Amino acid sequence: MYLSYKLVIPLLFAILAACTDEQQKITKQVEKLFKGGSSHTNNWAVLVCTSRFWFNYRHVANALSVYRSVKRLGIPDSQIILMLADDMACNARNPRPGKVYNNKDETIDVYGSDVEVDYRGYEVTVENFIRVLTGRLPPDTPRSKRLSTDDRSNVLVYMTGHGGEDFLKFQDAEEISNVELADAFEQMWQKRRYHELLFIIDTCQAVSMYGKFYSPNIMSIASSQIGEDSLSHHVDPTIGVYIIDRYTYYLLEFLESTRPGSRKTMAQLFEICPRHQCISSTGVSTHLFRRRPDQTLVTDFFGSVRTVDTSDDFLHISPKSKALERSTDNVPLSRGHFSHVTQFLGDQLDQLKILPQPDKTSLGSKIERAASAAFLLVVVMAIIKSLIG
Amino acid sequence: MGKQRIKNYVNASLSDVIPIFNCDYARADNDKVSLYKDQESLSDPPSGLNFISNPAGFDSNNSKFKLEISPLTLFEKSLKDVCQTTNTISDEFTEAEQVQCRDVYTLPSTSYVEPDILYLLISVQNKHSAVEMLLYISLAVLLRAWLFAAPEFVSWLSSLPEVSTPLSSWHRVVEGISVLKQGGSIHEGDSYHGSTLLLIFMSRLQEYSPLLLYLMFATCDIVTSLALLRFAEKFIRNELIDIYKPDNDISSQSKSIKLNESGMKDIPLLISLLYLFNPFTIATCVSKCTLIFSNMFLALFLNASLSGSVFSTTLFLALATYESLYPIVLLFAAALCYYKYQKTSWTIYTCMLLTTLCFLMWLSLLFVIAYLHDESPESIVSHYSFILRVPDQTPNVGVFWYFFTEVFDHFQSFFLCVFQLNVIVFSIPMSIKLRSHPVCLSFILIGIVAALKSYPSLGDAGLWLSILPLWSHTFKYLRMAIVTSIMLITTAIVCPVMWNLWIGARSANANFFFASSLAYTTAQVLILTDVLLAYLKWHYHLREGVCPKLETSNEKAMIRLLN
């Protein structure tokens, strides 16, 4: 979040002004600006659909629906990483070419003409997903494929596909386990790649996927408990497949009524999709999260809302101003000493070992040469004798 | 009756002349002269040996003549009217061929003219002139040099899986040499899987001059063909001696199938030329596969096994076993050959013991030298473990790769044992059956190993195919000669076609290639079994006569194995 320039210049003048009661009032206002609510400055979203094939249309529609909502609420494409494992809009079986719907009345085309899919098709792999999260991408990766978050970013991670207990299936060929995901998030935390993270997962037995998280500031929502399946909502007879899952359907219903300035809280989000509507019970995990869900806005994660406050007054800024204290400052850093290891080979040339040259003049090699020469001589003599004799 | 002493006769040629007969008495019938050991047996029917003598120098007046011995004694030519029972000796003689004469025998003239003709000498050595052999050798060297001079052709040949296997490929040797130069361990990793000593030898040669390597490959081929030449000569001579020995068990009715020298005299040269100009062999040589050393050592082993010297036999067998593990099945054959052709008279058990001990001595010497290079036991057995474990399933003309690409890991060691046993187990029953025919035993075992080993190639078959004419006298007993020979040639041509369809044109799959290579292996096995059966039938008829009657039957029942 940037202070608008209208605020900077007056603030500079405020340094010259004497401390007044006005100053105190301003300080309180700025404190409220920074402290009231989340202290994040930018929003990112990582939306992942892990299934391919035509009959998993609904997973792509899920991801695209959340993408649409998130874009509508303000997160720009440059800060959304959209990973779709298959192309439904241009699939040969799609009777509505170029369009993806999430409802059978086909009112909203969630694909649209301005969709930006960052990882498509076979690029959606477990490796790429973890590389995106942890930032360990090859140096030539374009910026649109990088998650360039910092310690003031709120990240929304939405995953949908086929899952099971403790795993999520990617592309029908591989899986990511909950431990891997937890470790990826911990890497993000240690590299200070998020401020707060909301993890939503809409698969079968989804609760198991967030069971192993251990990094702070993560809130998780899952669409089904262990032993339960997340079910799809309805079929579109024109398209011929299920086109949306229940949890995401109700999530969308909730988000469609949210506007950028909305004060809806996460606690209200937790209540969508009760059992009688979703058939599965949702799961929620907030024990790692510092703030209370009823004080956390939905737009903290789903939107990119800038809190802007204008003032004509001056503010005296000191380095140790209480207003600027970060909520994360009293969190202990990494538990051990780790050093950075270069990942890609170009940096490691100096570490190649040179093999030691053989010692040619040692006694052992002399004996060996003499013995082999003698044996060779014996063999050659035997050959000649046998050929002639 | 006059006694004519028949002396041993020594011929000045390279071959040694076998004194077969030490007889004191000779009797001539119409066209036959028979030799007898003592006077009493003179009345026995003649044993059927025919001889000729040279007309030149015959002086009928005083029955003194110069006996000239033809080295190409032709058994079937008859001495028409040479000797008659009326004791006159006619002037008509048959023509002799090349003449080499050493001794002059003067017969005392007596009033009785008993058969005066002496006899001697069977030297069945064909002395092809050295010039002739040199001509063929230089032709072969020129052909190989011409092919070596086309590097694209050489690299294309090296890429053919039928010719070069992971065990013998030249690319791997090059990698091994470069690893050796940098001081690393040869057998670590998946580059070179042959024997250590061979690699050291080739890297040292390469240090002197790269041209030496080409020369070495051509030399190996030449040495192999010369070894096969000598081997064939020795074998044929031994077979003829066995058959014409007076106290053998050959039936008199088997005259039509007995060996005769005229039919056999061209065979050694044919065998060596077959090896030199065989496309399989040329492919192996030009693509610089290390299989050429295996073949050379096997040919030298075959040659030495007939020489009666246990040291050279086991030396070459140990070298061949060190190169590729499978020649160890020939240990029994070596022992049996030594027993049969020994100059001493030990029992079979002593021979077996001696052979095994010598073999182990040479093999351990090789292991010690290999160990000295690297001071690690891996350098001794790593190529054996590659041959036995078959970790590399690159397609070749064998039967291992296709099966082991799809076998479950759980069963892999079981099927490994089964397949390796399949190669090795034939040595024991064959050794028992063919214990009196050790050369045939060697041939069959070489053929089986070549067909069924873990990484076979065309060069393996080239060796035993070129030895095949050695049994041409048994070919009338072959049952499926046309089918199997055409099958072999066709599948050998179809294999590269299927490979190209599969890998190059991408329109076939592995099954096509495996089918053709399986048919190739089947053709080899069929030829081997056919030849073996023909040999055994021929031997049976030799012993029992061509149409032996059944003993138990009064009727005219005959056993007839001839087709």
C-alpha cells in the first residue's frame, strides 16, 4: 500500500512543525490506518486447477470462477497466478467454443476474452507449483509466471481437483502430499513471502490437506472432511458434464454479492455451504492465524483493496514510531542456521572436482605393466606356435 | 614269402606325417593291397586300403623301383592291374599328383614275386602354398582397409544393434579409454562393460599410434582364419586316420559314406575363407567390436585342442573365458579333446583334472594382472556381473532383452537364473553324449552359446557358421537344410529392416524386431540340432553299415537313417 503523494508532502512539512496536539490526533489516525485491520500492502492469488480431461470441466470452472471474482474485486492479472491443467474452452467437445460457464443458465462466461492463464496444460505439475510458491524458479522464468510476493503480501491459494486423504492429484499422473504443501508454505514463511495466507481447497477429503501446516498466519478452508467426498452441484445438459462443484458454487454466490468496499468478514465466509446444502461438511483451520476471523475482512484476501485515507495534516514520523511497528516483528526467525545454496548449475562451476591424475611411476603400476607385457608376450608366442606348429 | 618292411616315412612339409602302419607283410589283390602284421593273418580278407604308386622309376626287371609317395593319396583310386595274383606287375600306373619323395626302397628280387609294393604314408595335409594363402589374406586386409576408410559407414555399422552390443561396442571402449586416461575407475557407471585387460591393452596401443588399432582388428581376423585353417586340417587328418585305422569299429558296409580325402582336401581353405569373407565377420571387424577377440581366442582354442598340448589349450580357453564368461562351458570339451589327442596315455579323470588345474592357473593369472591395475576386486568381476545380471536391455539379436524389459522386479532374479541356465546347462548332457567326439562337442557348445547368450550379435554366429563345412560329409543326413539356411539368411537381413522400421521410421514397434531376431535365434538352434543329429546318424551308419539289418528280425528289416 502506498501513501499517496498528497500525504507525503504534508507529512514532510509535519516534521518541521512543532509537536502539537494536532500531531497526536494525526498519529492516532495513522495508527488506525496501519493497525486497524490487516497490515498487508498487496494481494496475490494462486489459483490451481489440477485435473485434466473433459469430464473434469467443473474443476476448471471452479478455478476460473474464483479467478473472475478475485479479478473483479481488484487483484490485477499481474498478481494472479492461474494454473489450469486442461483447456476446456477450446476443447473439441465444448459446444460453446471459447466459453466456460459455471452455471447451467450460462449467464456468466468465466473464461472471457481477457483471461490470462499463466501455467497451462502440462505445465501444471507439482514441481512447478512448488517452485512458484517458493520462488525457486530458473532465472529465465518470465515475470508473469513468478509469485513475486514480499512480507507484506496477502496470498490466496485456491486449489481444486481430485484429492484423497493427505494428497491431491495433479494431471492424473502425480500427487502432492499435505506434508509437501506444508513444507512449501514454511519455505514461503522463512523467505518472508507472505504476510497472511488463505488456503482454500475444494476436493474430496480436503481437510487432510491442511492438517500438517505449521507456519504462522495461515487460515485454511476445506470443502469436505476426511472420509467425505466433495460433490458437484449440477449438470449442464447442453455441455453434458457437471459444471461446478457445490462448495465453489456457494462460495461464488457469496462473492458475487461482495463488492470491493465490502465489510464482510471471514467468519461469514466460514458459514457458507452448510451440510444440508453441500452434503459434505466444510472444515476450517484458524489456529495458526493471528487475527480473529470475525475481524478479518474477506477483501483482505479476495480483493486488492487499498486503504487510502486522505489528510491535509502533517505527521511527525520517527524511526521508532509505534504506528509503523509491524505485527510480525516479534515472531522468531528461523530455528537454525541455514545458508543459501544455489540451485541452478551455472553457479556451481567452481565446485567441480578435478580428478587426481594416476600416479604412473609407482611401484604397483610398474609391476602391473611388466606383468601384463610379459603375459602378452606369452600369449603372442603361443599364438604363433599354434599357427605354425 | 618275402618280407617287406615298411618304414615310417617322413615328409618334409609343415604337417607331420602319421605313421599308421607298422606292418610286415603286404598282399596285393586286384586293386587292393592289404597290410598284415603277421604271416598267419595273410589269408584274411583284404582290409580295403588302396594305394597308388608313381609310374616313374619302375623297373619291372629287377623289381627295384623308386617308391614315390604322393601327399595327396587318393584312397578310392584303384590300382588297376598293378598287382595281380599272377605275380606280375603291369606297367600301367595311374597318375600321381604332386610328388615328394624321400626314401628309396630296394626290394630284393626273389623268385617269388610277392606283392612288392610297399606302402605308406598318409599325409592328408593340404599344403596350400603360402602364396595362395597370402593372396587371400591380403585381399581380406584390403577389403577391411577399404571399409575402414569410410567413417560414415563405420559409424553406421557401429550403431546397428545386431552388430554391436553394450558389451562389445566401440563407443564404450572409447569412453573407457578416456576415463582410463583421466585416472577414473573404468567400471563405475554405465560406460564400459568389457574386461579390464582388454581396455588397458587397447589404450596402450592407442597411445603409440591410433593406426595400430585398425591394424590390430585386421590382425585378429587373420589370426582367427589361420587358426581355423590349421584346426580344420588337423581335424580332417585325425578323422581320416580314425576311419582308416585297421582296428576301428567301422562296419564294412559303410563304404559309401566313409570320408575320402578328395572330398575333404578343400575344406580347410574353404573354412578359413568363409571366415575371412563372411559378412558377419566383416561387419564385426569394421565396426570395431571387441567380440573379435572372443572369436579369435575361441578359434585358437579349437586349434590348440587338437594339438594335444594342455597348456596352450587351456591358455586360449582361459583368455576366451576372461573376455566373455560363456566359453567356460568348453572346459569339458577341452578335457575330452586332450584325452583323445594326447601324446601320453592318461585316464580321462587325470585329463580332466589336469585341464581344470591348468585352466584355473591361467585364469587366476589373468585375474591377478587385472587386479594389479586397479587394486580393487571390481576390476576382475565387473564385466562378469554385467554379463550375468543383464542390467542393460538394449535390443539385440538375443532373447534376453525383450523378456527382461517387462518382467516384474520381483521375478527378475528367478528368470535371470533360468535364462543363464538355459545357456550353460547343455554342456553337461552334450559332454556325456559326445564324449568320443570332442570336436563336435566344442562346435555345438560354441553354437549354443552364440545363439542363446545374454548379449549376442552377428559376429558370434559368424564363427560357428564358418566351421560348418567341416561336417559336410554328414550333410546328406540333414533334414531341414534348405529351410533353416534360408531362414537364417532371411532373418539376418530382416532384422536391420525391422530395426529401421521401428526406430527410424517409427511405424513398427519392438515386437517386429524381436520377432525377426527370435526367428534368427531359432534358425541357429535348428541348424545346430540338425547338424548334430546328422553327425550322430552318420556315425551310427559308419559303425553299423549303411543298411544295417535288425538283429532280432528274420525278415528283411533294415534301419535306414539316410533320407
